[in-house]
Amino acid sequence: MPAYLARITVSPVPDDGERFGMADALGADADHEMSDGGVIFHVLGEAPDLSAATAAGRQHAAEVLDGYTFEVEVHELP
């Protein structure tokens, strides 16, 4: 099955405790990026195709980040 990377951006930037809790709940790697618009978490996963990976990434983020503003971008890994 192909591997995918979901980049989940949460804004505004939550405090340290919330950020690390979100990373853990999302299953994100330990290194998240800070940007002007928020914090970007990287979540690896597998799916049959990009459409399925995108839908799963959005659903997972919505379940974990209820009440937060977020965006999800999913890309296939080489």
C-alpha cells in the first residue's frame, strides 16, 4: 500500500502542553513546524490511494482537533 504524509496545520498556535498533546493524539512525529499561521504536524500513514488518504486524514484530524481551526494537506511519499 502506498505511504502518505498528512500535513495538519492548527491555528492559532496552541501552548506547549496542547501542542504536544495534539501531536500525541494525532500520531504525529515529534518534530512539528511552527509557522506564521499556526503549528504544522506531520502524520504518516498508508492508504490505497490519495483520495482515501485525504479523506482519512481529514476525518482523523476532525476527531482529534474538535473545536480547533485546522487544514489538512496529504501527499504521497516516494
